[in-house]
Amino acid sequence: MRVLGEWDRRLFTRVAAARVPGADPALRRLSRSADHGRLWLGTAAGLALVGGRAPRRAALRGVGSLAIASLTVNTVVKWSTRRPRPLLEHVPSIRHLKRQPHTTSFPSGHSTSAAAFATGVALESAGYGALVAPFAAAVAFSRVYVGVHYPGDVLAGTAIGVAAAALTCRWWPPRPALPARERPSAPAPALPGGEGLVVFVNTPAGRGAPGTPLPPAERLRGLLPRAELVERGPDDDFAALLERAADRAVERAGAARGALGVCGGDGSVNAAARAAAGRGLALAVFPGGTLNHFAQDVGVRDVEDTAVAVGRGEAVAVDLGVARSGAGHEVRFLNTFSIGLYPELVGMREHLEQRLGKWPAAAVALVRVLRTATPVELSVNGHHRRLWLLFAGNGRYEPQGFAPAYRPRLDDGLIDLRLIDGEHRLARTRVIVSALVGTLGRSRVYGAEVVPRVELADLGGTDTLAYDGEVAPAPPWLRLEKERRTLVVYRPSVQRNEPARHPRQAAATVRRRRRERGRRLPADGGPSACGRSHGAYMWTARTASGPASRVPRR
């Protein structure tokens, strides 16, 4: 240790004697801006405002990593080492901080926070991580350059920060970039400019894509000007309008080439997938919901990804999960199927949603369900079970713990079955504690297996089931199985660079605002508001050969 300490002091002296032109004021200000994590909290706020799932997840993981690292360093490590700060006699006075730190030197808290935040961001998005990393490295170097830390302090802090970010993966696994080999391609018509594509748009009026005020329909028109858009208004029948859009897509496919598109959440995508699979159409999924589970798993993170795939004819084939009853009825699901706590939670959330809003209603419903729910008795593959929850995923989910997050593939022909046993005392508490401490795989109340099919019988103990966030009545008997590679979904063969997408969105927003400023007001002889999309009606279908249909605006 004495030799290492001597090398550390020598290296500090060499850095103190170094002269970097123009770096003295810049590094001093950068070092000060990182006090108390302000630089990284501001960066996280910027990432969240940029919009999109990846930057928001990156910001959240970065802040979580920073919190774990700072807590570890400031409450344990610094007080156990007591290393004094370097002497400033070799450091030029122009580099000195106005207020010198009073805590011990080892390790560098600024370097710990910088490394933790940058690594957390990079775990979620390599592109955003590459943007943050140079600033993190500069902050770490600045602590030696201004004379408040030895190089060894910085290296140790960096190692702790990286370890803290890696630790978050234990409870919240990052979604990896899906390799092309796990998404075998499938034939689909190439529709340049959206020619032949009919898109059913089911999003709240005026809600734009993340990070841009552009409404979904306007953004789609900019990306796919030849596509035919069918927008659902507040008084329109969802099923009837979707059927009309699907039938129109069949007509376009019969005349030349055509496909069905959908812009909305997982419920809308599920319904459109059933319509497309039943008619033999390829499906273009434009993420427009809150979570967009299926779009994320299939590999389209933004409407621009889908637009590129549609123009090039790039697609993959995916499985559909099917729940068939003894009476011959069936329900198809893209993501998940469940019996037990979750259907009760969804039903109660929907009951409270109009008064409280979606997320407050979900929190209240969770508390009520956990307090009042009872286990469900049923037969699983011929074995009588008493369960708090039965979860069946369309494809194998990762991670293998209590909170499945993503699917590496959607065409594996398997059902991911997970059970929480209701026979044991305090089963719900035990499974949550096991998940937190990482021992869920050895828990006696939790079971998981991957199977090609599941038979459920004697469902008299439950009235409802849930699939893809929708609730339906539960029949006495069900068989869960897969329809292999039934649905063709557009997906780009190469993932696009997300950080480069936002300047394009900003440019589209600027063009839209310029067009709006250029319009004349009605008093000046311009068109009235009722003739545009801000009136009581809006044009919802754009065709090359005929007039568009009109439905009430939401």
C-alpha cells in the first residue's frame, strides 16, 4: 500500500504541474457544477424532457445509480478511510476552488456520482451513454486537476460508481438491443411513402409523440404521405371503425399491395393484430400508448422505425397466444394472460380511473386488492392448485424473477407460465421479500416454467381473466396454446440511432409552427377554424382516388 500511495502522490504532482491551454477556468466550473449531483440531475431532467422510452429509462437508471453510489460513499467508505486531502502547494492558484471540501479524500464522491450516472445511462442506451461519458470523464479528471483528490481517489470512486450502476440490474434488468438473429425476417410488401397502407389511429386528440407537440396523425402524414389514416373520435365505435379500416386494407392489398397499420396502446394493437391475422395482412405497429409492450418487444421504439420498415418491406413473423374455451370461443393475446390478482386489479382500476386518473387509480386499486383479495382455486394441467396469481406470457420473458420485463423473441412457440402459490402463509409478503433479496428462484411460493401449452379447468373460483390489459369473463375450462408465426409485423432490420431522431422531430415541429403562423385568420379572409383539424370534425381518411370520411373529433 505504501508503494501505491507513493505512485499516487507522484502522479498527482505531475498533473498539478501540467498545463492544459484554456482548461483552468472550464474544469474549475465543471467541477463546481457537479456539486451535490446537480449536473447529473439536470442532465436527467433533460433526458426526460427529450421524450421517448429509452431516454426516460436512462435518466431513471442514472439517478438511481447515483443515489446508491452516493449513499455508499458518503455514509460508509469515506468515514472508514479518513485519507487527508492533497496539499495545494503544487497546484496553481488559478485552479483552486473558492470553497475547499472538508470531507476526507478517499474516494472521490464527484467521480463516484459521475461514473454511476454515466454507466446507468449507458446500460439503457449506448447512444445517450456516449453523449454523457465525456462529461463524466471530464468531471473525474477535474477533481485531480483542481487539486482536491489524488488519482487513486478518482479511480476508486469510478469503480464504486460503475458497481452501483451494475447493481441496479439485479432488480431492474436493462432491455438489451435485440440482435438480428433473434428476429428472423418474414416477407411483407414494401410500401414506399405508405402507398397501400391503411392506419387505424386510436390516440387521444392532440397528444403528440414523446418530445414533440405534433399530433400522431400529423406525424404519420409527414412520414408516410401516401398512407390512408382512419382516426377514431370520442363517439366512434372502436370495433366497427377498426373493421372498416381492416376491410379497406384488404381492398388495397387486392388491388396492388396493402397492409394494416395501428397507432395506439397495447389494447388497440391487440385488436388490430387479430384483424390482420384473420385477413392475412401484414401489421404496422406505430407506438402510441403509455407502455407499448408489444412494440418494444418486437423492436419498434418509435413511429419513425415503423415508417422506415414499411417503406423497405422489412418485417418479422411473431406468434399469437390463444386461450380456447370448451364452448369453442377463443381469445388471442399478444403479450400476457392472467388469472387471480391482476384481473381484479384491472377491473378496479378501470372503475376508479374516471375519477382519479389512470396511475392514482392503479395505486388505490393495488392497495384494495392486496387487502381484500382471496386465492383462486383451479386445476392446472390436471393438478389442483390454490393460487394468488397465474401469469402466462406469449413467449419467454426475461428476467426469470417476479417482474418479467421483455421477451428476447416472439416466435419461440412457448408460453411463459409463472405462479404464486396461495397454500402457504404470508405468500404475497414472502414472494415480494424473495424478489427484493434475489432468492425468488428458491422460494416455495413461486413457480415458473416454459411450456408449449397449458390446460386450466375448474375455474369456478374466479369470474374474470385478463389478457393484454383487457378483462373478460372466465369460462369453466381453458386451453392456452400458441399459433406459430401467424402474424407478420413490420420491423426495421437495423435499429436506428435514437439520439439522432430528436433533431428530426424538432425540425418537423418547427415546420408545423411556421405553417401555422403563415395561415391567415378568418377575419383576414383566411379559412375558418371549422375547415381545419381544430374544428368539430376532422378528415380521418386520406385516399388518392376519393373523398375522405369524416368522424367527430375527440
